[in-house]
Amino acid sequence: MRTGILLACSKYAATTIVIMNKNTIDISKLATLPVSKKLMSSIEKTGKMLKILHLEDVSSDAVLVNNQLKKSKLDYEILVVETKDKFIKELKDFTPDIILSDHSLPSFNSHEALTILHETGLKIPFILVTATMSDELAVELIRKGADDYILKDRLNRLASAIQNALETYRLKRAKEVIINELISSQLHLKEAQAIAKVGSWETDLQTYQVRWSNEMHRLYGTDPDNFEPSYLPIQSFVHPEDREKIDKAFKHSLNNYGSNRIEHRIFTLQGIEKWIEENWSVTRDENGLPISVIGTGQDITQQKIEEQRLVDSELKLKEAQALSHISNWEVNLVTSVHTWSDEFYNIFGVNREDVTPSAESFLSLLHPDDRSNASERVAKAFQTNEAGS
């Protein structure tokens, strides 16, 4: 019997099986939900509903996440696990389409969960859903491969984050299919690599001879006629801070039967810094011994620049609001979920943990003489769709 929380919600009906230690939660009255057309476009080819693996050790938080998803019109089933062993098991048995993960759990954390996911070779989105997280930690996790992060008091953004992550991965897969079809034909290999900025390489583990495609040479700024790739010269191009992790990843892959992936920095022969994504697999003989490694390298520098720009813009917004003492708030008119910015809490002198954003909470923070006028002005703004102050 599977241990965890399995919540199944479809466009026709909803059923719930809840088994989590000794605590049983009754969620038998899930609403009937229509299917999101945008989301179904990402999974309709598989003929199954979206499978979400939720790493969470607090049952009440798991229920909150599920309740939020019920409002989103997603066609899904969600399995909640709370330990490292269960997480590893369900990655194989449950075969999820996406992972939602709390950051800190009793037995391990999101860093380890993300590493485990990458080691399996599964190419599925990983979204952090946590109570608190510093900007520095969020940036670090995103750089390590997390696709997004959402605070638990801002769950109204969860459904759109899931849809965006799935759509991004769908486009990646479509791109990979196109590239693979081109690569299968030697006639179009160079064209495919140049279009996608993807180079290919192969290492013979018997002779340790390395072969690069022309696009790999272009990525590194080398000339195929006078540069012969081999382990030490290639390592010299790699950013000093990334050399050890590449070495460990390659050695680990020799015992890994799945696909392998790593992102790292290089300095080209011309001294230009680039971000490269490497994907590779190991070919084995009839005894299972590794004999060669075949992989690809792709220039993802622009993607990394855009990621950093997004992070910087978020940080600048928070800093600007703090300096000017200007806050913002948002109300989802469909779900009635309220969201307050960090500076909103600072201006009103309340802690995020002590108050739940709502119209009632907002009015309670105002001077009694101002509450009636504020309520009327907000209501008028909603009715007329005009800005108020």
C-alpha cells in the first residue's frame, strides 16, 4: 500500500485516498472541476491527467495546496510524501509530471530533492512551495535547477506557475524532438547544431579519445584544424569554481544508467564567459561495462542572463518599495485571495505570521474614522474598474 496522501481531481468527479502515518484527513467533498485547455495542451498527448508529486511533511499545508489547486480548474492527481525514501520511491512508481517541494523537512531538504531528481534523469519541473525563503536561497535553488518558488501565503500564483513550467518543458521537448530528428540524419547534423547552438561530443573510454562536432568548437572558440580536444585542455576552459563538480558528475555517470545533465561556466579561447548545458549518456558493452560517452553541449548564456535579470528586478522592486515606503496589494477576483507585498506589512507594522491578508484584516489596520470611507472607495474601484488612492 502506498504511504502518503493521494488526492485525485478530474473534470468528472473527485475522489480522495488519505493515508499518512496515523493521521487520516477527510477531504471527500472535492468540487467537480472543468479541465484547463491551456494545461491540457501540454498533456493531452499522454491521455492522462496531470500527476503532481508533493514533498510536504505538514498535512494541513498539503491540504491548503490541494484546496488552492481545486480552484484552478486543473485536471490532476496529487501524491504527498514526507520522507527521502518515499520521494525516491515515488519518482519511479508514481511517475510524476511535476514536483512541488517544501524547502525544509525533518529528514532532508529541497537541495537534496533537486539533486535526487537530476540524478534520475527525469526532465520534469520542480517548484518550491515553502513558508519562508530568503532571496539569496531562492536565487541559489533556481540556479541549481528549480523552475520557480512560491510562498505558502501566496498560493494564488501556484496554478499559473505550474502551467508556465509545464508549457516551458513542453516547448523544450518539442525542440528536442526536432533537433533529434535532424541529428538522426548526418546530412543535416551541422545545420541542426548551428540552429540550436547545440554541439555534440563523444569520449571513447578505452582510448580516452574525445571527438567534437564543429558546433562544440564554435562554443569554445577553438579551431577544429589546430585544437584536439582531450580531458586536460577541456578542463582548462572550465570556470575554476565548476571544475570539481563536472569531474564528480562525469565519474558518477559511469555508474548511472540514466541520462545526465549539468550546467557550468566556461571561458572561451577568446576569454568570453559562457554558460553551457551538458547532457550525456553512457554506452555499455554486453557485460554492462561503460565503453563510451555520448553527449551534447548547448550555449545557455542568454537564458542565464534572463534568469538573473528576473531575479534582479524582483530584488529592485522590493528595495524600491522599502526606500520609498510604497507598498502594493492584489486581490484575485476569481478566488478572492488577497496578496500583500513585504512593504505593506512594514508600513502597517505587522508580521506576516500574525495576519492573513483579507479585506477585513486591511480595514482592521486603519483608523476607525477612516474605515468606512476606505471600504467605499475600494468597492467603487472594483465596480468602475478605475484606480483609486
